[in-house]
Amino acid sequence: MAMDTTTPASRRSLPSMSVLGPIIALVALVVIGALLNPNFLGAANITNVLARSAFIGIIAVGTTFVITAGGLDLSVGSMAAFIAGLMILVMNAALPTLGVGVPIILLGMATALAAGLIAGLINGFLITTLGIEAFIVTLGTMGIYRSLVTWLADGGTLSLDFGLRTFYRPVYFDGILGISWPIIVFALVVIGGEILMSRSRFGRHCAATGSNEHVAHYSNVNVNRTRLFTYAMLGMLVGVATIMYVPRLGSASASTGVLWELEAIAAVIIGGTVLKGGFGRVWGTVIGVLILSMIDNILNLTDLVSPYLNGAIQGVIIVLAVILQREAKAKG
């Protein structure tokens, strides 16, 4: 009888399906998209997909750290809408004083970053210091931010001054060597996030906190501070995403950022980050973002399924990804 000469070490070196699965799914979507529509692999369509996915991608990188540390944030979409509305109000109010130019754009960007940081710190403070469940806190702030932007817009839409909008548009539509700024910023955030997650003490502390906070505490990890930093980071990245988003439409309303939290969480889970915490993969999150963006793009380019069902498809993907994680853990 032939003997199995594969050593345990070589078996362990083979990539698992949690690693290969998202990559295979991404390649399959590229092939399907190319077969269904000849324009799918065109430079214009690929650039459009990457630019539109940059908003969710930037937020999803921050969500990766929050979930890895055993947290959850359902408020990112509403937070983005509120930050966008606040940013527009501040810029419009400063227009008579500063005029159209770089200073007023920098003021708007600083407003977005500061508002995102404060919003993230509020979520983190309520969760870590007051000990309220992350689901309850972020569900509450999700409603608060959505109501605030509706109130600021008086039930309508907040619009950036036309001159400001024209001056600000290049932040979304221009770039370097044909690569738009949202794609460049997304790439930089991903590189920084991957280094932070896989090569820094903070990344190890996030994984330890999400895996077992009691063991992490006895291993000299400041659990509360680690979680607080993850929410602060996520808030700032929501601010960065908003900076990239506002020049695209030049407006904000109660419908801005709807389902962004679902897309961010779905991308993180699809990419292999464990929903209960303890393990996170930033590069996997990027693949998850691209998978969701390509599904959305394929639905828009074809008439196989209504694009209005995109939210339902994303919900199904989240459930399936969690089921696969549980089965892989049970087999392990």
C-alpha cells in the first residue's frame, strides 16, 4: 500500500480555503463580468469601479481593526452622512471670508477629520469606559447621526456652493498618471493598515484583545485603550472617505451613506477577518471590497438581476461567509 509522503509541515504550508476562497471568487467574478459585457474590463469601467469602491474600502480598513479587537460599528454610514453635511455647512459659512481656494478646502478637510475622530472617540468611550455593548452604542449613534444630518438639511439636501464644488471636483475626478485621488488614497490607507495590522505591536494587541480580553489583560495589553484607538481610527478613516466623497456629488442628505456599514462589514468578513475577533486581514478586506464592487458593477451592466437587490445579495454573502468561518473553525 502506497504511503502518504506529505509531511504535516508541508500540509500546514498549503494555503487554506479561507485564503484561497476570496481570491478564487474575485477571479471568477472578473471572468463572469468579461463574458457578460465586453466593456467590463475596459480601463474606464475598471477605474470607475476602483474609485467608487474607495469610499467603502477606506472605511472597511478601519472596520477590520475594530472587528479584530472584538468590536463592531454600525454607525459608519450615518457618521459619513453627518460629517459630509457638517463639512458642507462649514465650507459654505466660511466662503464669504476665505473665498474659493485651497484654504477653504483645507478647512473642510480638517472639519471632516476632526468630526470623524470625535465621533469615533465617543463610540469608543461609551463602549470601553462605560461598558455598554458595541451593538447598542453604534446602533444608537447610527440613528443619532442620521437624524442630525436630516435636521441640518431640514429634511432636504445640503449642497456645496457651486463655485466651491467646481474647485473641489478635482479631488475626486483628477489624480496622477490616470489614477484618481480616491484610488491613490485607498491604496495608501491599505498599505498603512496592512503594516499596522501585521507588523506592529498595535496589530498584535488588537488580535489579542479580540481573541481573549482577559488573557490579553494579563499579558500586559491595555484592552480598553486598544479598543478605543480602533474606534478613533475608524472615525478618522470615515472622515477621510468623506473628504473623497463630497467632491463627487457636492451634496449630503439623509440618504448619504445608506448601507455603507453593511458593505464595510461584509467586505471585512469576506476577506477572512473573524467576526468574533482575534484575527484580521487587511489585504483580505481589500479583496472583499473588490468582490462587492464587482457584483454591484455586474448587476448594473447586465439585466440578470435587478441592481436594487444588491443589499439583499450583500446580506446573503455576510451570512454565508460567517457560516463558512464556523465550519472551518469546527474542522480546525
